[in-house]
Amino acid sequence: MSDVPPDSAEPIADPALFDKVVNLTKRRGFVFPSADIYGGFRSTYDYGPIGVLLLRNVKDAWWRSMVQLRHDVLGLDAAILSPPAVWEASGHLANFTDPLVDCKVCNERFRLDKLDDTEVCPNCGATHSFTEARQFNLMFKTHAGPVEGAGHDVYLRPETAQGMFTNFANVLQTSRKKPPFGIAQIGKSFRNEITPGNFVFRTREFEQMEMEFFVPPDDADEWYQYWRKERFQWYLDLGMPEHLLRLRDHDEDELSHYSSATADVEFLFPWGWDELEGIANRGTFDLTAHATASGEKLDYFDPATNTRYTPKVIEPAAGATRTMMAFLMAAYDEEEVRGETRVVLRLHPRLAPYKVAVLPLSKKPELTGPAEELLSTLQPHYMCDYDETQNIGKRYRRQDELGTPVCITYDFESVDDHAVTVRDRDTMGQERIPIDEVLAHLQAKFGF
Ligand code: ATP
């Protein structure tokens, strides 16, 4: 975790944190390099048994807050493959580009707008060695069916948002909703990034959590302010320390041509502040573009005022994989315990891959039998781990590194007193709880 320096507004990024977290994720089965046995596939990752749980919990927490706990947002799961018409209308075919330069000395390629110094190659150090910048389109193109060529082109979506716009009329007609209402989606997106890197921060295949909120035009500013605050609060509610987060408003010259206001939620990564999510007022740009290109009506007739209007759109667009990485960075902690370093992930219980680990003190059947029984009473409620190997101290340390908030040890006394030792990840405090009160104890502790 980064420290807050006394009497200073700016917290300090901790460059050493990056390697520590990346090593932990590999060691404990969060994230593996993809195609590892073939030497890996550059900047592509697979989520292992623990990572898949953490990533799913991040997505579930988003869905819960954005869809489940509201009555004005509906879910969607649109196709990843899409025809050129969608991307023609959205402007992606023409404009979804980054400026690409090559170093003429070492042949490495870079994104011009991400270079610290546009005169010096960060790979080989050569000066004035870059080619003229050319615009490189980030969309992955493939073809549908056995025939290649014009008419068969399809694209892997570079964002999930367009699915919400192209389905606007479908959702409006089938849902009985009227503006203000939103459509939310979580799913994979693909961008042929020039310089992927920083672990899962920037990859070519990633997951997004996006919501398009359609509002009467006069209410757009108010809703923009609302979502700006709401989305920032989401990270805080999941235990992200406030000093590692900031909400940065875009300057006028940073705004996309269609956006009248955009703010980024930024996290203090080991290399400095960087984006987790953008909240944008996109106006009527998307619905108008698709209505014009498709010839379909993508507007709303308000029977109360007898008027027809194109809703404006407020979009909070977050990256699930990038956000998962930020939660890992924020949760990572080290402390001295009896002369040894204890590594602990202080993840919010909602995000923790396992909520509980059940640990019989020994492998003897009189302990493992009842421990498994206890496990099976908890599994319908929580994702649980079960571990009977190694000494108990090592098993606690392993669970600390997985971020498991509670360990439950079934020991020899448990056979007689029908109670277990419940250990808290953060304080390492232990208490004895009767077995038939364990579930209620956990529910009170987690609040769910
Ligand atoms: P960047 O400036 O970092 O390239 P962006 O502003 O183009 O990102 P958006 O199009 O606003 O990103 O996408 C919304 C969110 O999706 C981002 O805030 C980020 O969390 C996530 N995201 C975008 N590109 C990637 C990527 N290549 N890898 C992982 N996550 C990504």
C-alpha cells in the first residue's frame, strides 16, 4: 500500500509494489501468462483459480450496485462480433486510432502520446530516431465464414458501449422504462494496443463494465454530476483508500469531440496516477449517429408532454481487469510478525476470492470428517477454501496472501466442545465460536 506523507496532499507511489503484487498473483494462482507452456503470448493473461474469483467478485460488485440495487438500469449481454456498419456509424473505423511511431534504430514501436520524451527512444536511447507518426486503428478485424475479403469483414468490439446504443429501441420497447434509464453490460473488449503492458493494466483482450444512461436533454448535466459522484463512491465502498483515488476532470482540449464533460476516476498505481474509469456526458452523439446510419428511430416519444426527443447519454465506463489490479495493489500489505514478514491482502470481504477457509488441525479423520461437514454448511452461502496440508501457521499465511477474511480451525477440542477457532485476517485475533453459530457470526461480520 502507498503511504500518505504527513501534511502533504500528494500520496507517494510505491514503485516496488508492482513486482511484489505481480509475483504474488503468479505464486498464488491469480493470474498466469497466457500460453505459458509455449513461452507466453505477449501481454495476454489467463485468470487462475483465485483470480477468476476475484475478477468475478469485482464484476458482481459492479452489477449489484449498477443493476441489482436500482430500478432504472437494465442489463444486456451483446455479441462481441459485429459488422462494419456499427463501427462506421460510431466513428471507430475513422477515428479509433492512436498515433504510432517507429524507432529507426531499434525498430521498436511506440504510442506517441504516451512517450515521456518524444525526442528519445525509451528502448535504445537513440535521439531524433522516430518516424513520422501515423494513425493506427486499434480494432481487431477478422472475417465471418469461409470466404475472406470485402463483404465478410467483421470486428471484435473495442468497447461494449455500442451494444447498448444499437439495442436502445429494443430495450425501450420491451422494458416499460422511460428516460432516465440505463443499460449496463459487462464483457470482453479487444484493442490492438500498440504498447500493451504494466501487467493487466493495458492488454489487448480485457473486460469492461459499462453503462449508458439515457436522460431527457435538459437533465444531462445533473445526471452527469450524479454519476461522477456515485462511481467514485463505489470504489470507496469497496474499501479503496481515498488517498489512492482521485476524480480528475478533463481539460477542454482533452475532451472527445462528442463529449461536453468527462471525468476520470484515477488510481495511484506504482508508476503514478492512471485511469480506472471514465464518466462522460456523450450528449446525443451515439443515438443520432446510429439513427442516421440505420434509418431507425432511436428517440423517445414522451406522452406526458407530447414531444419526441433524442435522449442524452451519460456513460460511466470502467475496466474490470484494470480495476481488479487496482484493488490488488491497494490491498497488498506487509507487516512484521514475530520477526517474519507477513504478506496480507486486505481485500474487502465482498471482493475476497474466498470468504472463509476451513482448516482441520490435523489430517486425522475425526477432524477432517466434521470439518468437511462444517464446510458443506457454509458453501451454499460463501465461496470457501478447504485445506488440510502443512502446519496451521503456514496455512494461515497462505490464506492471508489470498485475502481470505476468516479462517476456521477445527481442532481436537472441537470434538468435545462443538466449537471452532475463528481467526480474523486483519487482526490475526482468534475467538472460539460454537459450530452452530458460525454462519450467523460470519453473516454479522461480513454484513451479507
Ligand atoms: P486509455 O487512455 O488508458 O487507453 P481509454 O480512455 O481509451 O483508456 P476507455 O475507452 O474510456 O479507455 O475505456 C474505459 C475503460 O476500459 C478504461 O478506463 C479502462 O479501465 C478500460 N480499458 C481500456 N483499454 C484497456 C486495455 N487495453 N486494457 C485494460 N483495460 C482497458
